Amino acid sequence: MAADDYYRLLGVSRSADAKEIQRAYRKLARRYHPDVNKETGAEDRFKEISEAYHVLADPDSRAQYDRFGPDFRQYAAGAEREHASQTRAGAAGGGGRTRARPGPSGYTWSSAQGGAGPGSASVDWGDLFGDVFGSMRGMDNEATLELTVEEAFRGGARTVVVSGPDGGRQTFDIQIPAGVLDGQRMRVTGGGGAGRDDGGAGDLVVTFRVRPDRHLRLDGKNIEMDLPISPWEAALGTSVSTRAPGGPITVRVPPGSSSGRRLRLKGQGMPQSGGKPGDLFAKVKIMVPPHLTDRERELFETLGHESAYDPRAAS
């Protein structure tokens, strides 16, 4: 760690005064505190800037840091031991102290620092947080809501039940927009934890998960649905009336359609508010009669004798 890293971590110059250092730390602490920032690395970042602030806010430790650089604790401890030996004033230092207190929202912290001598860590996080977070917005709560493809297509009213850390339950009535996609999130203002002082409550963030079913699957804003047809409909072509998420539709099946062929119905996928809707893909699925009448068997046998088609050779 370079000698000026603590200054760079806080974004201040080496000549910054105490108030400037405190302002910089407060700004960064509010940004990276794990109670408000859930991004990966935010907690490590918060601990780094807290360590930098702790050192630079104290005139003695700052002077040692400026003099000795990143290894200031080691050099300063050595200097003190030498001084103690010379003055025979008794043993110097003691075990490095680390105190941990619950921070805001019950978040418990412990300092990773240790060592003995001047500048060793003894961070009163509770006091530090109390100073920084006098007014703090409440935490966001998160919930996941599963929907079928049809439910996501149509949208509508749903009730979300959230269990709190104390076992209490809160219910929220939400209006799902038509065409909501898998992974989209909705924010319910004020549905999160209570804030401190005038910080205001957090929000409830609902993540939608659209699950596939036996016939319908979602691919982005496109929908794929199975279209069962008979062998003769596949061979000769036909028009099939079926039910899609948006209502009854008619799909034209071209002659010679094999299983797996996808027939596109433009604009009949997921509706998008203010945007272009997705497409609907009808996936051909040839179904063979499980039981044949005598006449059906006779016709299939005749076809088998007469046809030169070899599906294995064509594949």
C-alpha cells in the first residue's frame, strides 16, 4: 500500500484539514455502508475507507502515517519500545484492542486490525456510525414473486406477503404490468425497513420469476408454445385453431412440417408498454394416434408400402 493510499482512498489531498477529511469520509461511508449498498465489494471498500479515516482523523496517528508510511504502526511501535528502554519507564504497549458493536440495523462489525503500540486499532464503530448515520434511510426489503407465462402476459393485481425479522408479516397489494418479463423488478415505495430519525423507510423490491409450464415458455419477450398436430396435418398442411396467452388464434401449418418446426406469429408475444411486443412461436409437435382403427391401420400400412420417404436418410 503506497504511503498516500489513505488520502487517495478518501479522495483528499495530503494537506486536507480534519473537517475536509471528515466530510469525505461521511460521503463515502454513506455510499458504501453494507446496510445501504449490497454490491459485491462494498463492505471491503467501507472497511478500507473506515480504516483510512480512523488513522487520518487522529492527529498522532496521522503524523506517524505521514512520517513512516503504510508500515507506520511497526516503526512507531519500535520507536516507542526504544524510548521505553531508554527511559526505563516500564513496559510499553499492550495487546491491540478490537471492539465490535452492532452498527445500524444490527450490523455487527469487527476491526481486522491488531498489533501493539501507538496507532494500534481500537475502533469504536458504534460511536463512529452514530456520528455518520444520525439520519439514515431504512433498508430495502426484497421479495420474489413467481408467475406463469399467462399471468405475466396479462398482468393484474397480486398480494405480496413479506415476513420481517421479528416474525411479523406485512402484505402489499401490487399491480403487475402486462408483459412483465422474467427477472424484472418492481419497487414499492416505503415497503422496506423503518429509517432512523428523518431518514425515511426503505422500499420493497419485488423480483418477478416467470416459470415455464408444459406448453408455454418465455424467451426474453418472445413466447414459445407447443402446437400438437396429426401426421396427416403435418404432411398436407392445415390451419389450426388454438389458444395462446392473448386468446384464441389460428396458426397456418405449411405442408411438410416436421416436429420442432417453429412458426412465427409476429407481435403476439409479450406486450411491452411503450415498446415493440415480442413474437409468438408455435412449435410443431406431431402426435400419433395411440390406438388405430382397422381402417386407419390399413391406410398407414398402404402408405408405408407406397411411400419411398426415409426419414433417417433425410436427417
